[in-house]
Amino acid sequence: MARVAIVTGASRGIGRSTAIRLARDFSAIALVARTPETLAETADLVVSGGAEALMLARDLREPKAAAAVVAATLERFGRIDAVACIAGAVPQQDLFDLTDEQWEDGLALKFHSARRLTIAAWDALKVSRGSVAITSGTSALTPKASLAAVGTINAAILALAKTFADRGIKDGIQVNTILPGSVMTDRRRSMLQGYANTHGLGLGAAIERFAVEMGIARYGQPEDIANAIAFLFAAESQWLTGTALRVDGGETKVI
């Protein structure tokens, strides 16, 4: 059976790796991101992986973008079987330095885009008895003042996904959250460069020191998260719903 997935944040990092990984399991991937050039690179890799690609250069902060993504996907492929909500760069600043605009921007891109897209796709997912995976982060479990918006918005996403999962039990839709730990993306490298500057270290030394502080043997790779999302979308895990799947190499020391 032909299956169709939507992947947001698909132009780089975890989103790109997820789109490439899902090309092995789905016949078509709708790729959503703001940058057409990098989105085209992902599309080429998805096609090479065996799936058809639909590029949708949209800014999901805009209230009408999610509905447009769903409409375009249905027009092209006629169905939606899975939605991976990965878009969402939240300002990495201290609680007392964040402006209202930065809070609103982080919420718009990561929280509201996932909420709107899931609602927009819901009727199609009911037909296919499909799945949704929304990316949060381990900072939801251990919020810090220095990264206030990141932890707060990620925690809100955990609650949001739970509410969708609750409705999904009645409607036949599986909804889960995935919590990546320290994954080596461009954004993580930028954060580590700031860490290096703060501690008077070179980038290489900062990367090693931060890993020790986090208590991990290695940093995650985008492919680690992509594989976890593929697992959530697999037939073997369809009874798994309302779950927050932590993938962090043991970084979070809680039960």
C-alpha cells in the first residue's frame, strides 16, 4: 500500500535525516521548510532513497501555512499516513533576557505549527489510521533558567501531544512525542561554540567537555532520532501512543 508522510523542518538536521529515513518506508514524503534551496537538496536524497518528494517551502509560523501544507499534500497524493513535526528553533537565551517577541516566535514555530499541522491533517489521518510524532526535547524534563524558552516550550509540547493522543484513541490515530538529547546538528554546534566562548575553550575542547558534563559516551546523530521516528511510525509499534520517547544516550538521569 502506498503511504505518505509529511516531515517539517526537512531542510537540515533531524528533519532532513528523518525524511531520508522515511523514504525507505513510505512511497511519498511531503517536505516542509522555509528555505527552498536546502529543501531541494533533501528532495534529491529522498528520491534517491526510493520515495517521491513534494517540496513545500512554507513558513509554519504563519497561521495558514499548516492548512496549505495539508491541502497540497492531499492534492498531490490523496492521503496522509504520518506527520513528523520537527520544525522549531527556539531562542537559547536566559529567562531574564528573552523578549516577548522571542517567546512568541519560539511558540509560533515549534508549538503552534505542530498544533495547527496535526489538526489540519487529523481528518486524513482518521481515514488512514495514521500516526503523528512531535519533537520536544529532554530540556522539557530538566528546564533551566539559562534556556528558559527551550525547556518551557518543550514541556508544553509534551502536554499537547498527550491531548492529541487522548483524542486519537477514539479516532484511531497514534500520537507520540520524541525527546532528543544532545544531537550534533548545526544548531548544537552553534550552542557549543557559545559554550566554548564562555569557558575560554576551543570548539574541540568544548565539545569534549560538554559531553563529559552531560554524562554521555557520545553525541547523538540526526540519524539516531530519524530511526526512532521511523520506529514510532512502524506497524510493530502501533499500540504505542501517548508516550514521550527519550533518545539521549542516557543523558537524563531520571526514572
